[in-house]
Amino acid sequence: MNILTILYVIIFIILAGYTTGEYFLYAKSYSIIKKIALSYALGFGFIGIQMFILSILGIKWNYGIILTPWLIFICYFFLRNHKYSYHNLNILNKIKLFSRIEKLLLILLVSLLIFVGIESVLRPVQAWDGWDNWVFRANVFYLNKGIDNYYFSYTTDSYPLIIPLTTSLGYMSLGSIDDRSILLFYYFFYFALGLLFYSSIRNFADRKTALLFSVLLLSCQNLIRHGGRFEAGQADLAVGFYIFACVIVLLDYLKIKSTRLLLLLTVLLSIATQIKNDAIPFVLLSTCFVVYKILKEKKYKKLFYLIPLPLVILGWELFKKFNNLHPNFLFRNGIEFHIERFPIVVFNFFKEFGNIQNWNIIWIVFLFCIVIYRKHLGTYILVPIFLFFQLLFYVLIFLLLPQDPVTQINAISNKLLLHVVPLAAFTITIVAVKVFKK
């Protein structure tokens, strides 16, 4: 019963994101699959920010205060669009048109999604980081019916709060704490990543190719563990999903030049900053790139669509300041630049690239594609550029930390690569499509 209740909450989150996206953000060319994936990202972020604002205003949470505005908007949207077409949802008729190999790949993909979904609710949180940070804070906020500022007296971290805020809504819907069912929120980032990855490939490849590479990505053991097995309950898969979503929307914006997509990109970037600090370097680079393109085109009015991003970041930084949180807990013991560590750090990162148990051969094939076939990427060269910039930032962090880098890298490199592995898989897909077309 608890699982069904959480599923209802997740559906509500998707509806909140979907109606907002349809009304303000989505391009008309977006498929229903892509919209569902992005809707989970939007709804998850919107509700988390809403709960954050309510806490800042000193308003205790309850179901009515949080959900009623969304319920009104969702009802308004569907009543206003009562002639809304649902013919695209006729899935069974479309599947009948699949070839045998496409049906086989679809069965494999659906089996993966079902398997990971079931695994996600078989056991409570196993990973220490999941319990110590993300799930624990959701427990605290649920019991307090808001953000408990006393909590910050007992913590040294400065992680953003959207994930524990939104997942605490699950506890509110249950009326109690259930650390098994709550992991469905984390699983749905795995589910949404599969939908978004597939729908993004369909923009330039056939159905068989999209299904094949979606299966290859989702079958990575590290993705499966974070999506629903022993590493579930951590934020790294969500970071990877938001980074990938932002890159896809950025690529779409560069093609269509739609202000709706520019605003969608800004909203996703804003939410990404509040998922985990690790997303910040990607957000900075992508924002600088967008600003550069706007200035180059001399369409200065478009800069106003970027305003939500600094407002969200400023709001969080002010909150940390007023609650005496360290600006970045990684450097609470000081900063020491150790350039001599560079070969050691790079070597240990490359060791993780070859960890077939975690990644199959995705990273090996990715490096091969970049070295041999990078010219085939064309405008998609932005994808590996964002990937390498993010990894370069992590290398820089390990050069600055006072702790032993090898111990740190061995402990968290699998999480850091999870942030960018969708970009690696997407790069491989682009190269494969273009090479085999020739």
C-alpha cells in the first residue's frame, strides 16, 4: 500500500511538471516520452522549491498548502485543453509495427526498468551517504513539518535541499517514515533517464538504434545500483539526469532558437544547482556558453530569460549565510594546491574508466570514439566538451583537497562518473549512427 501511495505522489509530481511545461516551456516538437521524462525533473524541482519557500516564510507544511495550488493549476490546464489530443498515447498499436528485433530490445528495456524498480523497494537505504545525508534530512524535515534550522547545528555539509524536501512529501503522504518506499523517488530518475535518452536518440536515429543504446546505458551496473539496488538513496543519479537533460535542451535550443526552450533550460539549470553542489561547474559553463551565443546574436532581450538562475543560487547562498553553513564543506579544513598530485589523480580516474564491472565498456568505447571519430560529432561536439570540463573540475578539486586523493578517488570516482556517463553513452550513439550511415 505504501508503494502505491508513493507512486500516486510521483504521478502528481509528473503532472505538475507536465502541465507547467506544456503551458510555458516545451517545444511543440517534443514527443510525449520526452515530456514525461522532463516533467518529472520539473515537478520534482518545483515542489522542492515550493516547500523551501514555505519553510522560509515560517509556514508549517501540510498536504493542503503544498498540493492545492498544483491541483488547481492541473485541473485548469486539462479543463482549458479539454480537446487535448491523446492519440500519441496509443502505445499498443505502435508496438505492433515494431520489427522482431525491436520487440526483443523493447522487452529487454522494459525488463530492466521493472527489475530495477522492484529492487528499489526490496530493502531500506543501504548506502551510508544516502542515509547520512539525503534520506536522514528528509526524515528530519518531515517530522518538523518544515526545514528545522536546529539540524544545521549538527551538520558540516552544505548540500542543497531539494531532494530531501521533495522526498519528505512522500512521508507526508504516508503519514509515517518508510525508508523503503521512499526510494521510488530515486528510482524514477533512472526511469526518466531511460525515457529521455531514448527520445533524444530518436531525433537523429531509427527506433532500433534508440532501443539498443538505451539498453546498453541502463544495463550499466553502477546505474542499476544507484537506480534501485544497494546505492539507491543518493543524489548522484539525479545529478547525472539533470546534466544530461540540460545538455539535450541546450542542443534543442541551438537548433530551434525558441525562447520557451531557453526558459526551460534556465529552469532545469536552476534546479540542478539545488540537487547537489557537483552540478555547479556544468551550470556555470553552460550558462556562459548560452550568454555568449545570445551576445553573439545580439538578441539581448533573451538575457532576461536567464534571471531565474541567479535568483535561485542567491536565495540558497543567503540561506546558508543566515544559518551559518560553511560555503563549501569540502574546504572547511582549508585549501592546499598540490600540482604534484596531477598524474596520480588522472591515473586513478582512468582506472575507473576501465572498471567493466561498473560500466561495461562504455568508457573504453567513448575514449576510442573521441580519439578516432571526434570529427563525426559536428555540432554535437558540445556533449564531450561538457563531459571533459566536468571531469576536469573534479581533478582540480582533488588537487586542492588536503586529504589523500587516492583514498578519495577510490571512494567516490564511481559516483562522479555517474554524473556524466549519459553524455558518454550519447556521444557513442552519435558516432555509431554517423559512422554506420557511411
